[in-house]
Amino acid sequence: MIFKHVIHVSGNFISSYVFTDRESMENWVINDQPLLIKKYGPLKYTFACLPGLQIGDLCHVRGDGDEVYRIVSLVNFSPNRYGFVLDSGCCEEVQKCYRIT
């Protein structure tokens, strides 16, 4: 899977959701966003593009400085919440990993 979009949610609930395409993201906004609002009240949403990392790519992780990691596998935490398993043995949310420039 190559994730290209992320929705960050903040307020009484904080999370991030990643998507492989714009249509999946839009469906989440229509179908799942109202459920979060019903449960947690008003929430703030921000949308962003992801670098499209995939298994085998090298990456940096926000908060880890210049450390370089190889993505070795993918883990699913819950619907639309994924993480990369790194060669360090750590698992990081997809949205925290970025391409080496």
C-alpha cells in the first residue's frame, strides 16, 4: 500500500488517518467523520499529502533527527490507521515518516 493522504484530527480526540487515494479520504469524511463528532463533539481537521513511502524505502521519522530507517513491513492499528515497522524494530505511524531528501 502506498499512502498519499492524511487527515489529522484534534480537539477532545486526537488521531491521524491515512489513505491511499483521495476517494477513500472523501468517503471517510462522509461516513466516519460524523461518528467521531457524535462521540467527541466538535473536532478540528487538517488535510495533507504524504510522500508515498512504501516497504523497502529509506525514511526519517519526525522527532528522531537525522536517523535513517528502512521500512520493512506494514502494521494496521485500526481502520485507516497504519504504521511502518522499521529496521530498528520500532513501529511508527505512517504519517510520522518522511522521505530522505
